[in-house]
Amino acid sequence: MRGAVLAGGAARRYGGRPKGLVELGGQRILDRVVDAVAGVTGTPPLLVANAPEGPSWRPDLVTVRDVRPDCGSLGGIYTAVVSGPGPVLCVAWDMPFVAPALLQALVAGAPGYDAFLPESDGRRGVEPLCAVYGPECGSAIERQLARGDLRAVGFHGEVRVGTLPLERVRAIGEPDVLFFNVNTPADLERAEAVWRQHG
């Protein structure tokens, strides 16, 4: 199982500041996510980053730009899928509380599926930016992009999708915390409060 950390685009909601480079509890969010992914896959993850300075964020990692630019988070998922063989565990770089136990459960549940996602309380019911994607997703995403559809879950109807049930997710941690992402300075304040409470 490969790993990929999706660093996204321009961080417009964070005033252009790369949000994964923000520190939480004395450690950059990017480093927290890299450590979690590497600890589960056993190898350093790929960093998918479009910013020109992206390779300098973690010089120890291989950094690639989106193969299909300007396609949002779907473009990041697609890039991770086509940048190597076999399935890939993808995690967004702005999720400071993603738990290794959750990632391990995703890796364990992925065999037999082209996409394996955790269920959540969010608007989509699943978390596409914390999931495992197999090679078959590549051509399905290409067809979706050709239709002009940039939804991160838009290709699911064309592949075998499995989910980690919400009760399994809750057994690992509170979904609102596990999948919390830092998009704004106000989010960072909330994250710091959570970190002080949970560590």
C-alpha cells in the first residue's frame, strides 16, 4: 500500500498561507499527517502539491504536481492514483487529528474494492480525502473529468466502493475530530482547543 498526502492548491480561505504548514501543538499539520500515513504504509508518502515551493516543504519526500491541473481535490486523488502501482492511501494535509488506527482500518478493509472510504457525519456521508483508491479509479476519474464533473465522489458509480461503517469509525474516535480540517484561522483556533483537550 502506497501513501499520498494531498496538499491541494492555493489555500484561498487561509489567506493564501499554506495551511498544512501551520503548527498545532508545536508540530506542523503536514508533518502530523505524513507521520500518520508513513506509520501505516511503512514507506514515505508521495506529496501532491501544486505550489511552486511545495518540494521545499518536505525535501525528504517525492513531490508531484497535479497531473490534471485545476481539478480541485479530485485532481489530487487522480494524481495519487496514477503516480504509482497498486492502491494508494490518500489523506488531505489539513487533517491534524487523523488517527493511525483509522488509516489501518482503511488499509485492512480495502482489498476487494476499488475505493474504500470511511463513513462520516459530513454532508457526503463519506470522507473522500481520507480513503484508499485502487488503479481502476484512474480511468473512471478520467471519464468523469471529461464530463466536466469535479465532485470528489463523482466516479463512485463506475467502481467497486466499500465503506468503513460509521460505528467502526466512532470506535476509533469522534468523527468530527478525526476528519476535522483546518481551512481558516478560526478552524485553527478550534483545532488548538481540541488539541489541548485530547493531545
